[in-house]
Amino acid sequence: MQSELLYKYPKTILNKGTGFLSGYTHSLNPYTGCAYGCSFCYVRQMPVSTFREGEWGRWVDVKKGAADLLQKELTRAKKKGKVTIFMSSSTDPYQPVEHEERITRSLLEVMAEDPPDFLFVQTRSPMARRDIDLFLRLKNKIRVSMTIETDREEIRKHFTPDAPAIRGRLKTLQLLKEAGVPAQATIAPLLPSSRSFPDLLREYVARVCIDDFFMGDGSGGRRTENLGIREKYEELGLEKWYDPVAYQKLMRRFQRVFPDEQIYVNRDGFMP
Ligand code: SF4
């Protein structure tokens, strides 16, 4: 679905890493808003969304001049000490409009020239493959985290109809692997999946991160409950997956296929 686009000239681009991201010195959001509008996205309840007109998922603000700002702020931050950056915490850096606007690419160009100590790129979009050349310039100072909540496309469509299809995300993981870019598959929030899901991911990654609504929404599952996600499970007759024990079941499935040291849970999977 088409999102409303606005062009903004922010005054700053690097934000302090706080809360869930307190393991990072900074977070970096090339856009405000997110065209993927995932049903479970609790950013819609945060001030960034509640102070803005328009339904979450239907608008995106493009941060013009972002690269110049980053260049200045990165230089300043590096003088003060270690700089670790999480991109992005309240949007996906690969918005559909990134094809034309190339804001994320311009930020990566700045970081390829003047690398931070670590960069975590969090996305659901196959578009990340476009920037493999820049990821490679960051060598081992980068990890690309590709969210794959489930291997079942019909489940993906039920919860995130406007997000990219799973097949393209897997293809991007394959290209990252072939290029030698450090990457992980992020099953967060975990959604109902098939038994063979771990075997599927095994072909693409040597690191997975598993998280659920109860550990991962920052409120023990309350935020997710308020979004009406239980009803979305009920519509499918899959309420048993909307339970803190579902994570343990999924863990056991992954432990059969991945060694323990390749399985990260909740916040550990997102840290530098
Ligand atoms: S991609 Fe991320 S930021 Fe965008 S709607 Fe989905 S969960 Fe929210």
C-alpha cells in the first residue's frame, strides 16, 4: 500500500542508545514511520507515532541531509570514545522509498569511510542486498540482522501483509553469506512456523536470534496484548503459539539443528 511521504530536515541524526538498546552508544533511524506497518509493531504506541497524524504504516518521513549530519555527529562522537550504532530502532532502514531516496545508503557510505566500532543493521527487507559492497567495507564491524519471523508465508501475510515476502529475505541472507558479510536470522517476534524452519535457516546462517512478545516487547507482553494480537492468533486457531511456552518449544526445535553457541535469545541477539 502507498504511504504518505514527507520530507524533513532533522537537526540531529544519532540518538543515544537507551532502554533495550542501552548496549549501544547510539541508534540511527534514516526514516521516521514505517511502510511495513506490522500488526504487532509497538512503535505505533510511542510518541513518534502518537504525536503524528495518520495511521502507523501509512506514512514515512524522509530525513533529508542525513549523511551530512551523520558525518559531523560521528566525528564528534568518536572523539569522546567508542561508538556502536543500531540501525534502526523505530523504522526499517530499507523502506520501499529507499529505492529512490537512498538515505540509508548515504549513511552507510559515511560509515564505510569513517567506521564506527560496530554497526548493527536490523531489517525485514531483501533490499539490504543492494548495499553488500558497503557492508564489506565495514569488515567485521558490522552484523546484518534479517528478521524472518516464520517460514510460513500465509502466516507472514496474516500478521505483516505489507512486509516483504520471506523468499526474498532468504535470498538476501544467501547473498550476504556468499559475500562473507556477518549476518543473522532474527526470529522476532516468533510467529507460528513449521517443524522444518530450523533446517531451512541452517542453509543460510550460523547465527539465529529468537525473541517473542513476552520477552521482547519491553512490557512482559502487555503492549502486544493492547494491540489486539491475541485476536489475530484466534482468527487462525493458533492461540497455542501465543504463549510464553511457545518460545521454549521453538528453542528445542532449533537446538536440534543449531549448536547452542549459535542460538541467541532476546536482547543478547541484538547486542554488539
Ligand atoms: S518493520 Fe519494524 S518498525 Fe516497521 S512496522 Fe514492522 S516492526 Fe515496526
